[in-house]
Amino acid sequence: EVQQASKMKTVILIRHGQSLGQTCFERGLDRTDPSLADCFLSRKGIRQASALRSNAFLQQLELDLICVSPLSRAMATCVLGLGHIVDEQMEEDGAVSIPLIARADLCEIGSKIPENHGRPVQTLVKDLTQRLHIAGPPTIALDYVDFTMLPASWPDIHNDRNQTDENAEFLRWLSSRPEETVGIVCHYNIIKGLLGRRIHHVLNCDPIECILTDEGDLLTKSEFDSGFVMPKIDVGSNKKKNGKKNHSKALRR
């Protein structure tokens, strides 16, 4: 009997750097102030994002896919913190092979908060180009972001969003990809949702190592190492069975 190749992946979840929305109260603004629409990073957020370049854990990895929310604070974090990967590939190989894909299902939940409302791609890229020129070292990474997977309705995506369905669809799509080591730059509620709200704290620019299993479940590395099994839904009673420990496969690096 022929064994199927494992689809297991290492997934690194990264919440964006501190945003201007997070610091709005210090400036006498409410979180719903229209001036915060798709806002950029704060000065601290710029430093946090830039520090990802020298993050000892990330330096041990060879990312072969980067996914990012197309909201400014996530895009800026991605370019400032991971853009050097694109620059190094171009310098060494004369071409960029790592896909850098913007996904609308990675946008933060919460339509009443202006910073969660995206902008047309052309407007976004123009604004980010100007801001990133000031905020960080030169990089070509923004030129290589693939926006083609955004829906035709972008940026109008907040009507009838179902985070549970979006999380499941994103993980199915990710499981179907050939890449094995993936960086994902997104948001607080998206990270909590992808991990089934089993994680309590999601800090800015603090990478969370996870494993996407052959079954399509996303577990933190500590859960995976402990043999944790995702709770399954009992169709007959419509109740979740408790997660339990099991012997896990060795992590493929």
C-alpha cells in the first residue's frame, strides 16, 4: 500500500506591530474615530516590526510562503519584518521565488472599528510605499505582494462575515499548498480564531510557532508536542468530545 506524503506544515503566526489605533486614547481619540481608518503602525509598532528581522527564532527558519492581511498595519509589519527575505532572494538568485500572498480572510473582524476597513489596492500600495520609505530600510518586498486572491468586492468584505467558516476555508487552502514553512502576519482575533480560541494572549510581533497537521488542524507547537487532539463534534448529539492526548508524528522540518 502506497503511503501518502505528509501535508504537515510549520506555521508561524505573527500579530502586527502596535497600531495607531492601539494608541488612540493617548492622543485623545476614540477607537471609532474616522481618522483611524486602515491606520499605520505607531512608532513603537515600527520598532516591533523591524525587530522581527533579527528575531533569533525566525532566523532559524526558511519560510517558503508568507500570507498577510491586506490591512495597512499587517502589511507594514510584513514588509518591515520579513521583507528582507525577498530582498535576499533577489540579490542571491536574481529572482523572487517565495510567494507573498494577501488574503482577505486574514483581515481583522469588527466592522465598527475604522482600522479594520481596508482600502483599494492601488491606494493602499501608494500610501504604504511613502510611509515605508520613511519607516524602514529600502525593500522591494511590497512590489511582490500578490493581491490577486482578494475578492472582487474588496475592500467591502464585512457584510455577513463568518469567522469560523473563513478560518476553516483558509486552513483548507493552506493545507493544499505545497510549501512546508509558512509565515502568517495578521491580527489578534484572527490568530485566536485560527487556534480555536485556545490561546489567551496574542502580543504584537511575538511569533507563535504552530503545526498544521495532516488532518488540517492548527495546533500550537506545545499542543502538538503534548499529543493534543482537537475536540471532535459528535454529529449525533451535536456535542464536542473532549480533546485528548495521542502519540504524534515527529515534526517534519
